[in-house]
Amino acid sequence: MQPIDKLLDRIRWDKSFGDAAFEIGYYDRVAAIIVRRPLADLLFEPGNKNSFLLMDEEGVYQRIPLHRVREVSRDGALIWQRPRVSGILR
């Protein structure tokens, strides 16, 4: 499986692949759920390959580490999912 940082690079730099509606699902540790947000809502800082920023309901940016990304959808179809270990998403 392709690492999440490589997939995100491909989405950003491969125009033929990246010309679609992408959605990222990340694990929210407080709510214990996977939160799905459009890729357009995420802010990637130049040079930072370990996390992205996402504005919360109060207008404050929260840093989300890439290891919490669990799935990626392209035009509504699941194209990437973190492997499960004993039924648990890692």
C-alpha cells in the first residue's frame, strides 16, 4: 500500500489524478470517530510532511498528524484505507 504522504503528494502534483473531489477521513481521538472532510478544507504547510491544519467549529486551526488519517475517497469511491490489525484500524 502507498504511504499516505505519497498519496497526498500525488493528489497535489498529478493534475490528471488530482482533478477530482477528494475527502479525507481522520480519527478524532476525543469523539472516537472517523471525521470526513473535503481535501479543500485542509491546509498543508510547506515543508511539513507529518501533519495538516484543519479549522475547527470555533475558527481555530487544529494540527492533525498524518498517522491519524484512516481513509481517502476520490469522487465518492474509497481509494485508500489504513490497514486493520486484528479488526482495529491502525
